[in-house]
Amino acid sequence: MMRPHKIIHLAEIQSYTGLRSHQIRELIKYREFPYPLKLGEGQVGWLESDISDWQANLIERREWNSHWL
């Protein structure tokens, strides 16, 4: 049986990433952060798996770039 996807809101994203809301919006604008899901009028959320994948990608890039330092 497939588990449902967990949706997290902006406050939790900020806690996970250490980013502020304006920084997240900028990253979304430049397609460097997962796009949110529209949940309703004026409400958005992100799939927790998308945020985890984004963080893993940052770590991979850091590790790859560290070989060139």
C-alpha cells in the first residue's frame, strides 16, 4: 500500500532550510527551489519529499564542488 505524501507549509520549510520566505520566493522564481502545490485560496504547501530531494541535491553539489577546491 502506498503511503500518502506529506505536505508541509512555509513555516516548516523555513525551519528545515534556515531560509526566509523572501529567499524561498527568489529561489522559486529562478527555478532553484521546488514549486509549491496550491492547496486552496491563498494556501500553498510543499511535498516533504521535494524538499528532501532539494536538500540532497545541495549536498551532492557541495561534495562534487569540494573536489575542485
